Amino acid sequence: MTLSAHIKQKRKKFGLTQVELAIRAGVGLRFVRDMEQGKKSLRMDKVNEVLALFGEHLGPVKNEEA
């Protein structure tokens, strides 16, 4: 699952709008929209602020294609 799909799924599971997620995570609405649209370059610290709301954080994962 992509990061964008994961964030969108979690947001909906917790019943949050994009605006509510942005406010609770302390990031801008545009950042949330960029994440959910799959923008290729995002600040990891801000991604972690969003993921922290769901008890998660960024970390290395094994590349299945390698």
C-alpha cells in the first residue's frame, strides 16, 4: 500500500476530514492534500507528525522488487 493510500484510509477510519487531520497534526491543509495525492517529495518530519496521530512513524522497509 502506498503512503498516500495509507494516510487516506487511516483518516477516513478515524472519521477525520482533511482539515481536521491538518489541524490535529499541526500541518497545513495543502500538505495533507499533497500526501493523499501521492506527491513524491514530502518532509519526513511532517509525515511523521501526521502518522503520530495514528501511533505510527516512518521507517525502512524491505523493497519487494530488489
